[in-house]
Amino acid sequence: MTRRFGPYGKIQILKAEVNRLVDLLLEGPATNGPGWLPPVDIIDCPDTLTVAIEVPGLNANDLVVELMSGVLVVRGTKRRLPSEPPARRFHLMERFIGSFQVVVDLPHPIDPGQGKATLRHGVLNIVFPRLEDRRQKPFKIPVTEETEPHD
């Protein structure tokens, strides 16, 4: 499943949740849930931009973090614990397993080369130093006048 943040992020989250509930109603108790959407916080500080994603039970090897053109993509897979026998029948399963993808349109210019991702106590924190947003400031470009060469 994919979670995208931006202008239509809340609509996409609602659509994914409705689809998940319909899948649960049609399939009944499942041993492999329809997907997983980890909670995300975007924290804007004066000098940094932090994206915090709750990923309990995952290791750093289970996660892929990529940044391209101001869009952060975090992918991962939450697997069943090796101690859980696959033949179990669940009456209730709220701890979903499976793949997920979170897409975040970063709201400010950041320095991608200085980004750091750390996983601690089930929370993936991705921190980027902010860059000055020059798009909102006027930049004066001098105009020079060219003269025709004289013969």
C-alpha cells in the first residue's frame, strides 16, 4: 500500500482505509493482512526537517529510503515473526504484515547530501538540514544594454 502526503493526502488515506475495511469484510479473518500504513509525522524546525515513521518490529535491513526531486519515498516489508506457525487461524488480526510505501512531498528545500536516517525504538527518523528557500525572495538581475558595434 502507498501513503502519499500532499494536497490530496487525506483523501488517499481515507480511500486506503475504506478499501482495507472492505477487504476485511469480504475475506473474513486473514492470515496475511491487506497491507500496512505506518503513522507518519512531518516535523518542521527552523534548521531541520524531520520525517518520523512508526515501524515497530522492523530492522534497518527491512527499510529502503530514497529521495528524488524533493520527494521522499520510504518502502519496507513487515514480515511474520519466525516463531508464528503459518497454519494458525486468527480470529482477530490488527497487527498487519506486508509491504508498505510512504511518499512525502517535502515542503521546503533541504540538503539531500546531509540527510540522516536512524531507526530507534521502532521509529524511523529521517532528518534533513533545511536550505534557504530562495523561491520566495526576489532576486534582482541586472540589465545591461548592448550597443551596436561602430564600423
